[in-house]
Amino acid sequence: MPQLSVSPSSKSNCCPLWLIWVLLGLSAVHTHAKDVLSVPQQVSLSPNRFARQLSISWLGGAATTFDLMILRTELNESAFYETLSVNPVSGQHLWNWTSAEPLECTSLSIKVRSRDGLMTSEWSNTQILQGNDLPSNDKFQVYPLDTIVPVGANTTFCCIVEEGKVFGDLLYSGAVMNTTRLSRRTYASTMVNQGPSVSSGTNVICYDSLRAIAGAVVFVGYPPLLSDFVCETHDLTSAVCHWTEARDTHIYGKRGVRYSLNKRDCPRGKQQQKHKVCTVDHWEGNWTLVAVNFLGQYSLNDSAEILNRVHPVAPTKVSSVVDAWNATVLWQWKYRSYSSLGLVCQVELTCHGSKTNLTVSGVGLQSVVLSDLYPDEDYSVQVRCGAQLNFWKWGNWSEAFTFKTNTYVPEAPDVWIWMNGDNTGQIVWKPLTRRQSHGQITGYEFTLWSAEENVQHTQIFSPGATAAPINFTQIAAFSSDKIIATIMAKNVKGSSQPASVVVPLRLTEPLALSRAVYTESGFPLTWQSDANATGGYVVEWIDAVCTRDCSVEWIKVAAGHTNVSVVSANFQPGVRYIFSLYGCSSEGRELLQRQQGYVQELVPSSSVLLSTSQQNSDVLLSWGEIPLLNRRGFLLGYNVYNSTGSELKLLVNLPDKENRSYTVKGLSEGSHKFTVKAYTSAGEDTGATGSITLELYADWLILEILTSLGITTLFLVIVTFICYKKRKWVKKAFYPDIPEPKLPGDWSRRQGPLDVKPSSHSIMHIVEKPDWDSSKEALVVIPEEDEEEEGQGIGDEPVDTDEPTSLRYYNQVVDERPIRPRYPDSSDSSASSLDSARTDVTYTGIQTSGSSLVFQLDSQGSAEGHQPHTDMSVSGGGGGGGGGDYRPQMQARAPNDDIDLVSSEPFIEAASGGGYKPQSSWHLDSPVEGEENGGRAPSLGSPTSVASTQFLLPDGEEHTEERRQPSSSATTWFTNLLSSTKP
């Protein structure tokens, strides 16, 4: 293998190699310079302004790659720049460019150059597509004009402002859009995802600063879309094709969809009508439908034999031939070809909203007979037909035709009998309906007759009558046991068959009522079969509150049936109905059962009438029965509430509806309020409220009075008994013995006046009983008033004040019995008088003072009267044991009657042993006044002065207060009572 050798000579060999490479590069550059890219020539522009497309063509030599640049001329802004690969056609290159903006908006400058890799040629000459914003065109413009775009597209609108004006706003369907400036006068805006426009399109309006306006209209819609394309024949020759627009294109008028059938244009018809029709004179068997608008096209195909697509037209000239119970309907056909065509027809008969369909068939069918009609009835009829063989579809309905059937004799009325409780009644019948009357009813003929006697009574009633009254007076004319009532209806065609019912000659005994329950199907009634009911059964019902000439309803049930559901349009909630079941035969009717019930129970409409009464501490509540009319349901009982407070408190539930009273027991005195509510299955009524005020009842009042009287009597008896047993203690405690004064000598005979020497003092012995108690009260001397002797004047005579006052006492016998008043003879006193100072004293009794033993003289007038001798005293010499001294009253003779003589100082309390204390004041009472009052002494039992009218022993200050305290007389009486009897 050869070896590569490196030697110093190899360095010199590299220089020629590099030189060779340089020469080769220069050669290549020279060669390329010879093949320089050619500049595109003959650039031409072809605009399609409606489609916003610009076709650019040029001659570019052998180059296949070019740079295309489109500029907005005024602002020199790039609108499009792209490198294109274009294959030449006959040496000419062509490129179509679609502009986002309308080509009218602004001028465009177009240039092209060739490209080969990185090598490019010079730009071609600039070609300018003139826009409408040139200064020479100074109008106010908006583009595009009346363009049509699909729904959801994006459209750019431009506004070219009038020369010299300022741009304002650009609005799409009233909404302001954001704009971009394309040139000095042009402003553009793009509306994206456009929705369908209205039939008149969507307005695009441009305003300048002065609110000048310019605008355009854009139509946004859909390409056509069709369905249900089919062709059929009416006359067995031509074809009628139908289709439906499955979608509204929203583009109408000259811009709307155009249709063609087998390349024959179809009339547009109503643009907004979805169902389209196109007619072809001859049946072709195959059809192609094409629909086209500016946004696209749609096509459908159909094919069929003519006999398989027969669709008859509607019959014409419909007429009728009528009778009472049937009618014949006739019609004609528009095309003669139907006379040999097998047809099937449908007749729709309408009467009072009720429709009946009848189907008939035949070749060339032109009539139909309608049977089972009702006399004197209005009918309406329509007819439509279809092909009997290869039925395709029903033809159209004929126009409605009306007719009326003839009249006929009426049907027999439904008759029944109602009997009142007083042997009267009425024959009732149901009014005939329009279909039963067969014409206008002119009246009713009512007849009572006897088959045995062949006797009858006939009456005629007006067309509106439904009852004929009967009574036994009328029936009494018949001696037969069987009377029959008949009724016949009449109209212009004659009388109906007679309807009869046997008149009962005696009332039926009522049966017990059972409960009937209403259901959705009515009142279900069942019964046992009755062999005697050869004529069937009758169920009658009435309002339970009715008792005479009731509005009765009934239904008849054929023999052999044992149940029925009773329904009526007259049933009302809250009304009680009584149902009676009768078995009927040729001999009459027989009552089998009775029931009662409500369609719907309600609460009672009225409350009970409540009354309250007191029974000792209880309250009796009683109430009346609710009238049947107001019950509105079966009463289940009563609830009694205490409504005294703010809430109702249930006292008792009375499930027995016959129990209409309740006693509320153990109530306290005061006001009470009670409420009674009747209730049904629907609830309680509003309730009746009664109030009562409990007072103390008479028995207790009498008992309390008797108890009080008994306790008082018992107390008095006990007190009396105790007082009787302790009478000595009572007398000693409340009325002790008072010592009686006794004088020595013989006092049994009448004594004359006792003369006492004139001295400063008078002496009187006080005689006391041996058993006198010193703790008892002392006697009191009552001062007496100066009095002139009989027949002597009073007034101006001087009084000898130096002479001592003379006292004169009248002797009287004193025994141990109670001292009784004795009045001395006035002549004896005057005859035995000594002088002017003489005083007569008589003891008529003894008084005690249980409250005070010391008295003061009235100080009033002491300064005016003469001062009496205060040291006058009488020494007691008797065996009283007490040693008490007696101090009689002393007074000077007054100059006149108007001056009272009183002591200037009080009497001194008696010494130990109970001295006698004379009174220190007196009253102007006298025994003379007692005589004038019937001979009674004014103060029985008190010592009096013979020469004065003053008592000697008053009860001190209590005597002074006697007139102001009348109760002291009661005390005096009680004291005298105790002192009237000695123990």
C-alpha cells in the first residue's frame, strides 16, 4: 500500500489550488450576472366591488415566485404583503385578493416583484386602484351598499366623510362601533358574528360632527333549506308539487329564494309562507326542485305513478232531502274524471256540538243516506273523499251544509205521583226534551179515569205545566177501587201515547230512614228483588225540609235490577235528600225502603239557641234543636266550652245529639260565659254564647240569716243566764245600794215646814244604813234657784246681804223602799214660811252618779252674783260610821231672775266615809212643767226644792251633757231597771 509522504515542497503546491477556486467563483458571478431576475411587466387590476375581490395579473418571465404588496395610497399603510407561488398561464400570472374592507373605501397601490430564493427583482410599476375618497368625490358615503352576508359573518363597513367635515360616529343597528382611520376622510369598523336581520335589513348609519347622516343597509340571512317535497294530482292529469321551507332565510323580495321544478321557474308566491306549491300541466313521474338565493342553493327530488297520488278535491253544491227520521245528502264533483274513479267518502254529521262520522264508498260517489235522525232537529253535514284503490290521502272537506228534519208526534211523558200528608197530592211529569217533543209542545192532556166504570175527568194544561193537583174529593166521584191518572203531550203533529200511573187511595205508612252515602258515581242504592214489582221500580227523592207539594225527582228502574246510582244536576252540598224506593205493579206502588243522605256535609249555618239558669252553685245550660234546613249535615253531637277567658276551654263533648242540656257544677260567684257548638263531620258551627252572673242563692242566704239569728239568740241566752246566776255581783258592780237619808222623830204623820234659825249654817243629820259601803257614791246636793214667795213681786226690792240665808226643809217619811216622789202641798209651804231666806226642800228619791263624785260650780257670772258663804256645814251626828259632813248648797238671793248665783270656788271633796256632795249647778226645770206634761215628774227619783224648780240630785256634768248625749237615757233606763228590784 503506497504511503503518503509530506515534504517541504507540498507548501508551494497549495497556492495554485486556492487560485483555482477563486477563478471558479468569479466565473460563477459572471454567469449569474448574465441571468438577472426580470421585473414583472404589464401589471393590470380587475376589481369586483360587490364581492370585494381584486384580480391582479402580470408578466413575470420565467419566475414562479413573486412578492405582492398592497398599500393604502394616502397613508402609505400596508393592507397586504405576501410571497406568492403562481404558475403562469400562457406566460401571464394571475392572483385574486379579497379585501376585508369594501374596495370603495380608499385608493390602493399595488406592486409586484419576482423572487428566486433570496434574490428579488425590482418592484414593478405601481398600479393604483382608485377609491371613492378622492378629493374630486366630496360626497358623504357609507360602504358596502345593500350587501348580503350569511349569519355569523364578519363585515367591515367604512364611512367616507364629506370633504372639509369631521367624522362623528358609525352605528350598526343603533349601536356605536369602534372605528379605524383608513385615509384622510375614510373610517372603518368591523361587525363580527352578525345575527339575522329583519325583513327590511339592518341599517348602518354614519354621522359627522354636525350630525349629518349617511348610511347603508346590510342583509344577513341563510341559504335555502327545504323539506317535505311531494307531488300529487287532483284531476288525474296535472301534477301539484308541495314542499316546506325548513328554515327561514331572513332574506326576502328580489333578494329572496328562487325555485325551479324540472328547470321550470315556479312562482314566488308569498315569501314568508312556509308551505310552497308549484303546478305542472302534465304528470312526468320524476321531479327535481332547486332553491337558490345569494347565499347558496338547495335541491330535492320526488317520483311516483299518477294513480298512487290521487288527491280528490272537495265536493261542491251539497244539498239534502229530509224526512222526520232520515235525510239524503247529495253533492257534485268539479272534474268529470271522477265519474269513473272508485271513491271512498266520509260524512261528518254535527248536532248541538256532537259529531258523528259515516263512511261510504262507490264509483263516482255523489250521495249518501243518513238514518236514525231525530225529528225537528238541526243538523250540519260535511263530506270529503279519497281514492278507493291506492288510497293516498283524504281530500278537502266540503263547505258545511245545514238542514232540519221534519216534526213528529211527541214521546209519552215520564209520569209519577206525589202524595201529601193531608190526602192531597199531584200528578207530576218530566218536561219533554227537544228530542222527545219532536216539535213544539202545544199542551198536555190530563185524565183521571176508572177502567171498571169507564168514567173519566179530563183537563188541559199549558205547555209549561209539569204537575196536576189531585184530591180525594175529586176521586170520591169514582166508586172503583182503582183510579188511573194519564197524561199526554201534544204538538202540531198530534198527541203522544198516554203515560199512566195508579192513584193510591190511602197513604203509605212511612218506613224508618237509613243512611245513604254519596260517592263519585252518585248515591248507590241497593235492595232485595221484589216479586210483586212486575212494573219495575221507581226511586224518588226530595229535599228533606219539604213537606207539601214538593219538587220531586225520580228515576225508573226496569224489573230485575236491584241497584242504581242516583245522580242529579240539582244536587247541592249541605242539603239533605230523602230517597224512597217503590215497587210498581198494575195494582199500584208499594214503598220498599227509605234512605237519607248529603252530597257533601257542611258545618251548620246557624247556632243553637242557648239559655242559662242558676241552680245553687251550678249553671244549667240548655239549648234548642237546630232547624233541619240549617243543619247542613248529620249532627254528631255538641261541644260545650267555657269562654270566660280569652280562649275557649272544652268542658265536655256530648256525642248524644238528643242530649241538649248540661250542668256546669261547682262554680264560684261572679260572671261566667259558656259557648255551645254543634258539629257535623265537616266541623263545628260558629257557636252560641250565653253569660250568667252567679249570685248568692236564696237557700244559702236564708241559712246564713237563720244561723246569725241562732248565734245571736244563743249568745243572749248565755248572757242572760250568767247575769241571772251572778245577779248579786252584777247589782253590786253596776248598781250598788245608795244610803237613804233618815231624820229622827215621828215622820209618819204629816209634818209642817221645819223652821231653821237664821244662821250661817244649817244642820242636817245623814242617816245611813248599817250595811252602807263607803266605796259607794255619796249623795249630791243640787243647788236650787231663788224664788219669790207666792204673790210677791220680783225685781227692784233690795236684798239684805248681811242676814244669813235661811233654809227650810220639808219633813217626809223615809223607808227602805225606793224613794218615790212626793210633792208637798203648796198652801202648807207658804203658810209655814219664815222669811225671805226660807227654803223648802223635799226628797223625792235618790240618784247616783256612776262617773263623778266631785263637781265644780259654773264659773260663768261669778263676778256678777253675790258670793255665797263657803264655810257653811252640817255636822253629821248619826251613826253612819263614816263621819262624813253634809254641805248643802248655798246661794244668795239674786236681785232679779236674770242673774245666776254661783260659787267662786269648787266644793271640797267629802271627808272619809263618803260625805254628801251638793250639786253646784241647776237647771230651770220645775215640777210645774211635769204637771203640764201630764202630771209626770221630769226627773223621777231626785230630791227637789219645794220653793224652786231645780232637782237637788242631778248626775253632775253628765246631767249637763244630757241633751247633747241622748244615749244617757238608755243608761239611766238600764240603771233603773237593775235598781227596781232588790235582791
